[in-house]
Amino acid sequence: MSDAKIDQVLDHLDAGLPQAIDRLMGFLRIPSISTDPAHDGDVRRAAEWLRDELASMGFAAEIRDTTGHPMVVAKTPPGEARPLLFYGHYDVQPVDPLDLWDRPPFEPALEDTPDGQVIRGRGASDDKGQLMTFVEACRAWKHAHGALPEGLTLLFEGEEESGSPSLVPFLEGNRDELAQSLALICDTGMSSDGRPAISTQLRGLLGEEIVLRGADRDLHSGSFGGLAANPIQILCNALAALKDDTGRVTLPGFYDGVEELSDDLRRDWEALDFDAGEFLSRVGLKHPVGEQGRMPLEMVWNQPTAEINGITGGYTGDGFKTVLPAEARAKVSFRLTGTQDPARIREAFRAHIRAHLPGDCSVEFHEHGGSPAAVMDTSDPAFEAAKTALSEEWDREAVFIGMGGSIPIAGDFKRILGMDSMLIGFGRDDDRIHSPNEKYDVESFAKGARSWARILATLR
Amino acid sequence: MSDAKIDQVLDHLDAGLPQAIDRLMGFLRIPSISTDPAHDGDVRRAAEWLRDELASMGFAAEIRDTTGHPMVVAKTPPGEARPLLFYGHYDVQPVDPLDLWDRPPFEPALEDTPDGQVIRGRGASDDKGQLMTFVEACRAWKHAHGALPEGLTLLFEGEEESGSPSLVPFLEGNRDELAQSLALICDTGMSSDGRPAISTQLRGLLGEEIVLRGADRDLHSGSFGGLAANPIQILCNALAALKDDTGRVTLPGFYDGVEELSDDLRRDWEALDFDAGEFLSRVGLKHPVGEQGRMPLEMVWNQPTAEINGITGGYTGDGFKTVLPAEARAKVSFRLTGTQDPARIREAFRAHIRAHLPGDCSVEFHEHGGSPAAVMDTSDPAFEAAKTALSEEWDREAVFIGMGGSIPIAGDFKRILGMDSMLIGFGRDDDRIHSPNEKYDVESFAKGARSWARILATLR
């Protein structure tokens, strides 16, 4: 694309920013809380709003019903360029506790803050504001080119904040239609130092619940203490033995598939100047734990973890009861990296727990999901091209970053549709997503749309 | 006392058994549940019933108010023989769950069972039936001798099942009046092999609650896992390290004061033929745990323990949350033997937990009681005399046994009144005290009263 054309697109975005913000405000006024059945009608209204908006721009847009909330699918005609799938979600988180909001969550407004102007309201950042950056880029593109970018498929989900129950069946049922050469996902953030970022690896997640049983009833610790097995003690012993003194997980084969950082990524991550002490100090902590001798970002993005997310057993109310309990429970999760195999790690974990059981105790396991890490193939030239486009737009060098969390959609796209995802988003650490007073920086919205215009230009 | 006299007492007990059972039934009909304020009037009524019964027999009996439920104190004139204090409690446990009772808990009845006749009803064994064995022995004594036994002080409490809040102040406030040369307590059981028993040692009890705190809020295990301290993991590590592989507690100095069994006691306990496997099989277990190489009864009665009575942290509801929690809590108790010092062990335990804390975590401890073991001085000739009397009555050799649990009153008598306690009771393992369908064997009631008559004869 010529420089003149992209400049036209960007100029149009700049000139139309007030109108773009107005449109977003309209979208934000629809309380599309997907987890609350009382808002089912609102969720549908948000889908219709999006469908109408896209149709008015020239997309072939339609609502596709599922057994839950509907999908919105919009397409442009195929062309020469590689076909792309863009994903976002139009549902939002609940607003509780409502009394902590400084304004009604679904009456969005522009606010001036010491850090610049923000759009305040539920969904501003997660994900209505983010997805609209792409939509506005398309609108400006059409204005400059006379037509929408070719070969686009847009997929908008209405259940992301409630576990996406309909997504996998929908992908499986529409494989041919949805499988493109690359997915673009706008639901992530910038680097914490403010640089534009592409998230190229996400940790996987494996959840296990353990129910460890001893006696067939709660016992009196006076009558039985010293003779009878205590399930809490056994559970503590087994969970303590899950890591050695250096913080490494002791399960046999656990680190199979964990890959050392490439030199390129190490350089990118080191350049982020991530200050673990400062990061931890925000939540009242000081010292990075975990395996020693690794850089902190490596621990969060490229190393696996084993964490106890919950534990309960015996008497936990006020006061004291000298009970020797019949059972104890724990929820344990593993964040996975590289090609670690969730199924093998689940088996190793169960074997580890069983090895700690006396002969007269039993254990029951409940599976709570297991997905491998998603590591994108950044040799796809789109990644370097997008990085360059982002660097130009933000006038700061864009970086490839990792994510400590897990975004199942990226794994689903890979597994079901066979395509990698390029995760680019403009959220900030202080956007308060999922919390009261959510906001999205006007800069993120404006430069986000400009960023997508530049990225589309490099890929079209 | 002449054989003729004791025979008269015993004959009178036998002849009067139906009337004695009737009296107990009247006592059992009063629902004196001390923990439930709705029954405050009933608790007082039970105290009055007892006071009236004792007064009608010739005791100088009175109700003594406290800030809680009243005490009943009854006395006979001093004489030549050593002064004795008898203790029992007239309050009972709640009856929930009511629907598991086969008959209304406060409408007691005689029932024929394959193991003999029983008195069924709340309080039949714990402790109304037991305390009445002593009262009935006194009644028969008076019939034979023309006067009650000399030098008796009877103390009946109405708050034993609700933590005895008034007991210590009452003992402290009436030291001179209540301190006698020996206490008789009827609130324990026979040996599990059916032999009469004197409990000569009770384990002490020390309770500690730990609140371990990390971050100042719950964290997302994706964003922070690998960097932030997990209080559950730290707690598990510390609690697992509380014992070594052989089951011994690792706290420095923990075993100071634990005494090896005397040859005499070892002989008595070995003669009990306690089958740990059978005992554990009743609650669905098989294998004795704890320190290896010791006889099972020694583990329960003469060795200290460390037990985790409760633990909680993080997400414990249905499903799964990948939270890295801000805090974790545990309740831990120690059963103490010999002269183990609760205060020193508390300090050692706290130091142990603190030693496992990273620098950015904190811990808070809540004290839940601490009392040393009560080990009776069985060189007091009353013990051998009572053993002989019990052996004669039951035609089986009586034994000195230990108790795994703790009966604070014995320690209170020792500490505040400076006297040992002789714990003799006739409860059975299957009496279902604190549970629905509580019962007391008619044999226990009848031979219990006869046992006290014989014991009084040896001590008068």
C-alpha cells in the first residue's frame, strides 16, 4: 500500500475520533453481562448493535445462534491477500460491588485524569473498546480505499466472561468457514513499561482437585491421635514434597518440553526492564519466589508453576475443635510452558499424591481442565511486520512478550482451526478490568485503531 | 468396715435398684442442655432436683450461683477418715440431629438389647447415670450405717458440656472449702475389654491457630504464579516439617518431660490386649500411624501428638479458581504427656512456623488453651485400695489405664486445689455419648453404685 493511502486512513481516523468515541459510548451503554440471565436480552442487543454497525459499513454480517449467547460473524469478500480472522468479545463482566463505582457502570463518560483522557465504563477496555479499534480501522480503510479490506472474517463472542461454553462447538461446527491463515486477537495489553506488545506465548493450565480420605467419620483427636491417619497431614506432606528447596517441581518428567528462552526473546524481555520488586510491592510483597537464578519475567512467562489454589479440611470455624478429620481437599493448578503435556503431568501428579497415601487412606481426583501452552510461530512474517507497524505508530520499539495467564481461545484456534494467533491489544495495567471503575485510555483507543490500520496495510 | 456392713450396703443397693432407676429416669427427663440458652431454666431445674435429692438424704446441700449455670455443693460432717471431694456434672449435650434418635431423648426408657438391659436417653451415661452411682451408694450406706459417710464434699457442675467457664473462678473462690485429700471423678469409662478401670493419666492439650499472610489481596495465579509467595504452600511446608519420616515431632525440646512407661503400667496396659487394628477398623482404618516401635496404647496414652485439626485457604467452593490467595489458616493441637511444658512447646511451635516464612510474609498466632498432662500419684494407697475393690465387685482384675483425651477438671483440681483425682467410671465404648441414642448399661449403673460402696468402705 502506498504511503499516501495509509496516511489517508490514519488522517481519517484522527478526524473521526469524536464520532468513533460516540459510537463506542453507545455500545458501552448496553449492559451485556453474559453470566447473568437477567441480562440475556441485553447481551442479544449488544450482538445486534454490532451486527448492524458492521452491516452498515458493508460487511456481510449476521447473528449466528448457539445454545448460549449468539456469535456475530462478519465477512468481506476474499482477495489476493492472506485471509485473516479477527476475534473479540462483546459481553462484559458483572459490575459488583456497585457501590465502589464512581459513576453508573453503563453510563460511560470521558474523564480527564492526570495520566490523560479516559473512557470510563464497564467494558471500555475488556473488550468493547479494544474490539472497536479494529472496527474503526476498517471503517477508515473503507473511506480511503472505497472498499473494506479483503479476505477478513470477524468473529465476536458473547460468552467470553462466562467460560465460553459455546465457542468450541461453534469452531468445530464451522471449521471450513473460520479457518484462515492467521488469527488476530485484540484482548490483551501493552507492556507494563508502556510499549506496544505482541503476546507470542501464553502458559497452559492444568487443574486438579484432590479429595483425600482417611477414617469413615471425623474422629476425636484425644482418642485417636497417635494411631489414626490424619488426611490434612498427609495432604500437607504430599503438597510440600511437590517442590524441592530450590523451588523446582519434583514430579518426574515435569520439565519435559519446557524450553529455554531464545536469545531473541531474552533480549526483548530484558529490554522491558521489568522490576519484580516494584511489581510485587504493588500487592504488598517484596521477594520473587520460585526457581532461583532465572530472570523474573522468565519465571512468569516461560517457566511452569505448581500452585495450591485452595485447601480445606477439618474444623475451620471460630474457636477450636480437636477433630481428626475424615477428609481433606485441595485444588492445585499448574501453569505450563513449551510443549509440556498436560495429560502426562496429570498422571505424574496423581502418582505423587498416591505415593504419599498410607494403605488405609484413599484419594479421589477431579479434573479441572488441561490445556498446553500456546507458543506462536513468530517466524510467520506477519509478526515482524506487525512489530514494525506498532513501533512506527507508537514511536517506541514494540516487543514480543509472554503472558503468565492462559487465553484458551488461542489454544482452541490452534487445535481446532490449525492457525496461530497474533495477540495485540492496547489495555493498560491500570485499566481495572473485572473491577469497579474500568476505563480505557483514549490514547489506547485512538492509537489502537491507527495501529490496526498500519498492521492491515502491511498484511494487505 | 466389717464384711457384714458392706454386705448390708450392697444388698440394699440390689434390692433398691428399681427405685434407683426410677429416680435416674426422673433426673433424665429434665433437658438440662447447658449450651442452649433456651434451656437455662431446665439446667437450673436439674440443679434443684439434685439439691433436693441430696438434701432429702441428709446432705447439707445447696445451690451456689455463678455468673453461668449454678454449682450444687453437698456435704456430710467431717469425721476420722480422709476427706474426699466427689465431682460430676448434671448438664447434658444437645440432642441434634433429633431425627436420628429412636425415641425422644428426654423420655428415657429401659430397653432390652442383645448385650443386656440399657437405660436409653440423653445424659444416661454422660453424666447423670454415672454421678447417680455415687449418690445411690451414699443412700445405701446411710440405710446400713444410719448415717451418710463422713467427710464428703460433693460438687456438681452444670457447664461441663459448654466449656466450664465458671469452674476455675469457683474453685479459686472456694479453695479452702473444696480442697480435700483426694478427688473422685465419675465421668470416664471401663477398659475397652470390659474390665473396671482407673484412669491414672490424661494427656494435656495445647491449641494454636495460625494465620499466615502473603500479598495484601488475592492474586491471579497466571500473573503472579512463579513470583509471589503462596501462603498455602508455605503453610503446608511448615506443617509437613513438623514431623520427621518416623512420625516424631521435630520441634526442639518437644520431648522434654515425656516419660517412658513404668514397668507396672506397661504390664497393666499389655494385659489389656488392645488390638489397634480392630480399634481402627471400627472407623474404617487399618494401620496405626505415629512413631514406630511403640505399643499402640502407649501411642494414645503416653506419647504426645501433633495434629492438624483444621486448615483453610484460597478457593474452596465448587469448581475451580486459579487464585493465589492472600492468606491461609490452620488449627494445630498437641496432646501432651509427662511434664511437657505447654508454654515452651507453644514458643517452639511459633518459632518453627516463623522459620518457614519468607521475609515478605507475616504470621499471626491465636492461643487456644494450653494445659499440661495430668499424671496421678498412684502411690497414694487409695489407688491400690480402689483397684482391689473394683476387682472384687466385677470379678475381673481392675487396671490402671491412661486416657488419650484431656479432662481439664483433673488438672484444675491439681493446680488450684492441690489434690490428685481418682477417675473411676463405668461408661462403655458403645454408650454413644454426645450422639443420638445415648444409653447406659443397667449393669454399669447397678455395679457402678456397688463399686462406689466398696471403694467408700475401703476409704472410710
